[in-house]
Amino acid sequence: MGTKDIIDTLAGIEPDSSLDAIRGRRMQARDNAQKSYLSLFEPIDAGDFSLLERAAVALFVIGLHREPDVAGFYRTKLAATADGARLVEAVDVEIARGETSGPYGAFPAGPLSVENKAGLIYRVSAERKPDLGTRLVAAFEHAHLLVFRPRDAASADMKALLAAGWSSTGIVTFSQLVAFLSFQVRVVTGLRVLGASLGHTANAGA
Amino acid sequence: MSAANNVNPPVVFTQDELGWVSWIDPLPEAELTERHFAGLVDRSRSKSEYFRLLVRDPEVLEARTKTDKDIFYNVADGLPRAERELAAAATSRYNGCIYCASVHARFASTYSKRRDDLQRLLDEGVGADLGERWNAVVKASVALAATPIAFGPDNIDELRRAGLDHAEIVDVINGASFFNWANRLMLSLGEPSK
């Protein structure tokens, strides 16, 4: 399909391979997964959610998924973002503190309560709060909820973000970024597993 | 902001039609510009509180909507629509999104005519025995939804044994992955209401 997009790069899909041809049958999805990435990381207007915040949240979210090649891509991205290099170590430490397995959380009280599953309620460590700042502390805590226990989300979580200085528009874009990355990392992993089963080497070029 | 006392949240998974109310302010219809309508893709979506909330970032919404439509509605080839909807419903059941599961279990029922099987997925959970082919789709969707991702070569083998070709397996991967996007928005920005 010509140029490799970000999913091709991360999944190790080469032009004119069989997976490239299969992706080509869903060109609108392929093009718009790429446009989603670009509109989140190279937005027209980053006023409500800065490029630095986007890159930091992205590394945190992908790091929690423990897909090292994809995390490597977003680590490089954060390091290359203005003022981002100083945050890489703090984000990596918080990833290690936040690692667990999901999904878990509570259902609305009733017959589903028997399926409730307790797990880590992640909070940023006191030592990293000055580096990250109020907005990113609130964002990381909410991002961890979105990654591992989205069914725990409540209106109080929106209030916490608003209280930390996030606008309603910023919350929408931030939620989209975390949710999009949850999609992207799964497509990449799924295609890598399929590619490997086809006998291709699937080394991410990033 | 929606009045909380008007919300009547469902406490079980259902194929009934549910509403959804936002926890933060959607844009008022009167404030929508052409940039917003481009983001909504379908103008009629301006009536939906959910889409008027997401349209606060029109470029992301537009790209997300077009990704969604091609993954689920492009049935020129590949996996039958019913099984794409099954992947969406199973992902939603596992992540715990009652709203998303209601919509996509209903769609899967419509396209497969297997309403009782979908209800068993909702009632019993992702371990319900739905036959080899559907079990393989559900299991692959669940493995993809786990964090860390648990999807591996065994899932590919099971899908192949169940008769799916590589393009159909990619439709499962896309459909299930997409609902890890959709579930997180629906679960965290508002709540379902009966």
C-alpha cells in the first residue's frame, strides 16, 4: 500500500506483504487509524492538552501494557518532545509502580456484584508529584483507571480532572488519547502475532 | 450537565435499548459549526449527547468514526457482520461496558438470528459455550482485551481451526481492538440509563 503507516511500523508489516494486502482491504480504517494518531499527537490546537502532556500520558499508558517495542516508540517520542526528556525517568518509575493485570473493578450494585474484582488503585508517588505537576498527576491516576479498571469510572473522576485544571475539551481529548492507544497497541500486537504465524519476522522498525 | 436524578442505571447486561448521559457538558447544538459537523460525519449525530461531547475534539472524532465504520460496516469481504458485532459484544462484556454490550449484542442478534446465544454471553459472561466458531471469536476478543494483552499464537490457531482465513482474523483483531477504544469512552465520560 505504498508508505508504511505507524501501525505498519510498530507491527513490522512490510509493503506488498500479505498483511499489507489484507490491511489494504480496509483502507478507510487504515487511513483513519493514522489520522487519529496524527490528530492526537500533531493536533491543530494543543491549547487544552499540551504536546508534552500527550507524550507523557502516551508513554505511561503504553508502558502499562508491557509491549516493549511500542513503549520504545513512545519513550523516544517523549524524549524528543520539548521539555520531555526530563520526564522520561519519572514516567518509567511510575509505570513500574502501576503495573498490574486487568480488566478489574466493580459493577453497579446488583446481580453483577459477584463478578467484582478488586485490584490496585494507583496513585502517583509523592516523590514524583513535583516533576509531573498537578495536571499530569491527575491524568496518570485517571489513565491507570482507564487502562485497567474502566468499569470503576464515576462522575467524581471527571470532577477530579476538572479540579486539577483540565477543561471539558481537554478531558475529551485526553480520554480519546488513552482509549485510542488501547486500540492501537492491540491492533499492533494482534497483527504481529498473526504476522509471526505467517512466518514473517516482525521486528518493529521503531 | 445532566441531572443525576434522571438517571436510572441498568444493573445487568441487556439487549434492550439504553440511553446514555454525559458527566461533563456536551457542546450545545446551537454552538456547532461546520468544523463540528465534519467531525460528526453524520449530521444526525448532533442529536446525540455522546457525540456532542466527543465533538469537542472534532478532528479526533471524525477519524475515530471513519475507523469504526470501515471496521464494522465494510462487508464487501471478510468476516460476516454478525461476528464482528460478536467481537464487539464480547469485548464489552469482558471490560464491563453495559451500554456498548447492549448495542452490539443487539446488532449481533439481528445479523446472526442467534438472540438466545447472545443473551447467554451477556448472562453467563465470556465463558458461555456458543459453539466452536463463536467461542474462538470470543476467546480471541477476551485475550486482546486483557492488559497486558494475552492474545497469542493459540488464538490464531483456534480461529483458523474454526474456519477463519487471515483476512477474517484481521477483522476480529480490528473489531475487538476498536471496542477497547469505545468501551473506555462510554464507561468513563458518562453512564447508561434505562
